[in-house]
Amino acid sequence: MQNELKISFRDVMAPAFRRHARGEAFRALTRQPENPQKAVRRWQMPWMYLRLFGILLLMATVCLACIWLDIGALPAPYIYAFFWCGALLPLTLAMFLWELDPFVNISIFEMMGLALLSGVVCVLFGTPVDNSIISGYFAPVWGYVKDSVLMLGVLILVLVCTRKRMYGLGGLALGAAIGAGYALFTMLMASIVDTPIVETPTGLARDFSGLTNAISASVPMLFGNHALWFAPVAGALGLRMSGERINIRHFADVRVILLILLGFAENYLMNSAKSPFGWTFLNADLIALTRTDAIEVKHVIVLAIGMAALIRTIRLCVTQALTVGSGAVVGRKARTGRLIGISGTYANRVVTLFDGQELRVGRETGKHMITLHGEGVSRVHCLLTLREGSIIVRDLGSSNGTWLNGKRLTSKQDTPISKGDVLAIGSPKERFEVQ
């Protein structure tokens, strides 16, 4: 596409290594929704996530070193390593994706609340579902799909509870937070199961001997496999929603369905030790973490699949953000035309056109489309073009017409629009003002 906007990996990583002013972290953590044009002008790449990653990595390394060197009482290093190893990637990923969204409409504290809600839902529904008649009736198939079914149920329930209007980057951040909460509470449940209460000469106490085996449950969390599945699925939903609230029809999107199926495949790989096909090579040890735990081949494969899906989804979401935002994000000097949504699907969002660029407006989704969901909008309603700095609109034979300042435009005829003009697509519910 001519004049395509791009953000490189170097652009994303650079702010993490810069020095930031005192108080900037707190202001960033508590940021509130603002005018889209201002948000784009102030859009900065993530940097706080790297501080969080360094802290968690240091804690996990110290705990693992204590285990390797037999320093301290046996339970303590395992308990801390169990938590910090599992929190390392999920929490950092959630912070990274949250910082990446320039139009964020949720604070970091609400993100942590979503993680907590996800974990509570996991605890409340996980055990009953696992012990239900379904588990016994569909065994052993249930053993391969139960995690994916439960994860999908938790994701849908939490997103429905939030009722947020999402775009792709917002969906990625919410999905990562939900995945982090799910992963941490899954580990918590595993640690409780493997540390039973036993009778001792001094009374009842927890038996931590089993926790040395339970830490192996945190190895998949070390790679963030839950967050790496939740985030792309929620990001794809955000792409499909395009500023709407979540609806059942959003799950009919091909990209969403494929990512859900990919999650089932990843879960099958993680449970390959039970496979009747003899895929023993997937469970071979690569790197020893403790005397009893190691990173296995399947962990690396699932990490590669999850990261590929995440990176692909991030690229699509950034493209969407640049489409609805301002070209000022990369400081481009090319002539641009801008429309700001007054009402409807794109309310308070900015659509930017570059010289020679064409954008179709309608209910359809796809590249070079402005997707509107209001009543009266046709499948392909009208065409917007920027020619020598002037925006041209052409109605494409829509049923309810394209209206300029209250007057219906002639179908299949180019009409120039000027700054301050109000463009209505199908009905007054979908309106844009020319900037």
C-alpha cells in the first residue's frame, strides 16, 4: 500500500532502554482515555515492562540458585521459584501489550483486576468441570481438550463481564492479563494439591515434599503458554470488534476460529506424554532447571507457535491502530486528510487518508475498509479518496444514501468535501466531521 505506516521492532524496544523522568511511570500507569489525535501524538513505545521483567527474572534466578545449591530450608526456595518462574512471562507480556496501546481505555489497576477475576473463575469452574460426568464420559479425550475448553470459557466470560469497546491492541492487552491470572491461579491450585496437610508429632502441618514435583507445573508457565494463547485470541476478537462491545457474532471470524483451534493443538502437544501415538521425543529434556524439572522439547515448540501467532496478531493490531489514528505517529510529512467520528462505530476515533489512498466504507471487513455496524449502512456503502490533499467521496449505490451536511449525495458521482463538513453514512447514527 502506498505510504504504508510501519513500526519496526527497534522502535518498539528503544524506549525500554532510555532514561525517563521521575513520576512518568506513575502517570503512565494511571493514564486515562484522551482525544484520539492527542493520544497518537503522544504515542510512545513500551518501556516499563522491561523493568518488571528484570525484577521477576532476578527473583526467579535467586530462588533457582538456592535450590541448586541447597541453600535455606527446602520448602521456601521451591515455593518462591514456583511463583516467580510462572509469573515471569505472563505478567511482563500483559504489561508490554498494555503499554503498546495508544488508545488505552483501561488502567493497569483494572488490568490486575481482570487477572484476579480470571483466576477466581478458573478456581470456581475448573475443579467442578474436571470432576464432572463429562470428564469421565469422554475420557481419555477429555484429558487433551479440558484445558482449552476451560480457557476458552474463562476468556469469554471475563470479556463479557468487562463489556469494553475494544480494538485489536486493547484486546491483546486484556487477553494477556486474563491469561496471566489464569496461569497463576492454575499454579496455585497445583501447589495446594501437591502440599497436603499431614499429622506430625507437633500437630497438623503441610507436607512440602511433593512441591518439588509440583514445580514442574510452572515450567509451561515459564514460557507463558496460557498468556500466549489468550492474547492472540482476544486480539483477533478486538480486530473483529473494531470499537464495538463483544457479541457472539465476533467469534465467527475466521482468524478467531483458527487461533482457538491453534490453542487446542498447543494443549495437545503439552499433553503429548499421554498420547497413544508414542511421541516420546516431545517429552525429552533439553535444559535442566532443578534435579527433577527440565525444559522439554514440547515447551520450546509451543513457545515458537505461540510467539509466531502473537507477533502476527500484534502486526495486524498496530496496522489497525495506525489506520484509525493519525499519521503523526511516525512524523510523516505527506499530505493527509482526516475524518473524526462524531457518532456511531468510529465515535471519537480518527480516520487518516494519504494522498492517492482509497478507503471503502461499509459493513464488510478487510483491508482498506472502514467497517461500520450502524443501521442503514450497506455492505459496501461509499468510497473515500484523497487527491492532492482534498477528500473525495463517492456513494456506491447504497440503499440509504450518503449524506453531506444533511443533503443526500448523487450515487456514483465524485463529491469533494471540505474542512468542517459533516458526512453521514446511511443514517445520522454514523457521522464523521472533516478535519
